[in-house]
Amino acid sequence: MIINYLLLGILFMLFIDILVHTWLSKKHPGIIEAYNTLGITERIIMVVLWPICLFVFAKAFWDQYNEKD
């Protein structure tokens, strides 16, 4: 169970790395300078916290989408 959690986190971080270095760097060259400041500590934190962040994002998106005036 924990191995799956960590592997998904590593794949998620790999996806973010590839996305930033291939797609976003072409459209926004300045983002590479900011992104290159990420160290191993920040990447490990992202691997560990990605499900919590995904849940918070999904909940906020759902609440905003279903907001009644």
C-alpha cells in the first residue's frame, strides 16, 4: 500500500518535471528559472503530499462548480 502511494507520487512528480521542461518552457521561458530552484527536498515533499493536495483541489473545484447563488 505505501509502495503504491510512493510510486504514484514519484510518477506524478516525473509528470510535472516533463510537463514543465517540454511544454511550458516553450510557451513561458521564464518558468524554467523559477522551476530550477526546486531541490530534492521540495520534490520529496511533493511526492509525499500529492494526494492531500489533489483532494483539496478536487473538493474546492467541486464546491465551486456546485455553488448555488
